[in-house]
Amino acid sequence: MTSIRLAVEADIHHGDDHMTKLGSAALPLLCAFARFVAGARPDAVIDLGDRISDRDRDRDLVLQHEVAAAFRLIDAPVYHLCGNHDRDHLDVADNEAILGQSLANTTLDIGAWRLVLWRADSRICRPAHDGQHGFVLAEPDLLWLANVVREADRPLAIMSHVPISGHAQIGNYYFERNPSLSTYPGAERVRAVLRMARVPVVCIAGHVHWNTLSLVDGIPHLTLQSLTESFTTHPAPAAAWALLELGEAIAWQVHGADRFAQTLDPAATLRRWVPPLARIGESAR
């Protein structure tokens, strides 16, 4: 099987330094990422979203234009997703106009794999919005993904801003005490969709600002550290990006100050696990 190579970055957070996000370093680090891409020569570049640290609409438009200009230094196809900070004061159409591409859910066949850009809405609703707080998983987004999985005739690399593994956030600077904001409510429905896959699957996400691997029902869920996060590399930014090689193996390597690597067998992602035991005392003897 011919391998394909994808360069992936997440959570640029261009803007002011805020908490542990060193947004003032974003543009120089994007230039370094562009140099990495020139050397690695991937088939495509994936931006998992949160290009900026939002402030207000006018400022966010300026920041997004600056990030878009930095991406134009990259001589490879670039595909963007929106993160929650890209959506606080801007809508999807604003981001599309600045980036010059549609940000609808889509699939791309590259070599023997299908790249799935699952651009489910990543806006965080505030309590004043219809009484909701956090992400909202829209039914059309779930149904779209279910159809992609059902019709798949080749392995799937699923990209999203928000992780869907539901993995623990213990030790995470942002989400240990805010776990409900680390994934979609109803993410178990997404995992149920993935369980039905008859082809190898790997899921890649950003948002949570650290490197993780979670295996759920045999399916690997990887998250990528933020380009400008510092809570694991204080006082310097993590300067993180990844190279994903898909072929006879799933090879994931994170570069920068917070290095992380995994090699996985695509065939193993088809092995569904025995369903979890019921609560002790409720299961039959």
C-alpha cells in the first residue's frame, strides 16, 4: 500500500498571550511550520482550528487575515477546520471568505485512504444561548458522518477540532475541572457510529492542548498539542505539529518541544472489543 503523508497542526491561537497560550509566538512558529512542510513534502496540510485567540469581531477579522497570509507561504494543499475561538465572534462564512475555501463537511480520497474533514460546528454556546452551555452536536453533522462510515470502501482518517473519544482530562490545565467542554455532549453517539466501521479508522483532533492516544473499541483517537501552548513546556511554547503517515502502518510523530510518537496497525482498528461490563451488582452472575 502506497503511504500518504499529512502535516497537521492545531490551536495556533494567534493573538495576545493569555493564560498559558503564548499567542504572540504564533506567526513565527507558523513560518517554522511552513519550512517543515517544505522539507517533509506532505500530500496535504491539515489545520485543526482555533487559529486565533478571540477578542471581538473587528480584532478577530484582523487576526484571521494574518494567519491566512501565513498559510499562503505553504506550498501544499491546505485544508482548514474551525475551532471554537474561530467562531466566538465570526461565523463560518467569515472564515470561508478569509481562507478562500468551503468549510463544509467533506471527504477527499488521497491514495488508498479517505480523508474525512468532519467540520461539525465547534462554537461554544454560552448559558444565555437557549439555556445551553458548551458544544452542540447538530444532528445533520452526525448523520453526515454516519453516512461516510456506512459507505466507506477504504480506510478513513477522520479530522475534527473537538475530540470525540471522551478521554479523561486529569492533569489538563484547561479541562480537568471543565471536562464537559472537552468534547461534544452525546459524543457516545459518534463513537457508536464509528463502531460500525468495516474499514480501518483513525481519528485526529485538537482543542484539548495536549498529546494523547485513546483506544476506544479498538479505534485510535489522537489529539495534538497546540502550536503555542506552554502548560506542558513552560515557559516556552510547545511549538507542536505532527506528521501522519498512512499506509501499512499508522505512524504519528509530533515535533517540537512536546514530542510524542505512536505507530499503530490499521488492521487492529477493526477489532471490536467486548462491551464493558454492567455496574457491579447489576450484571447477571
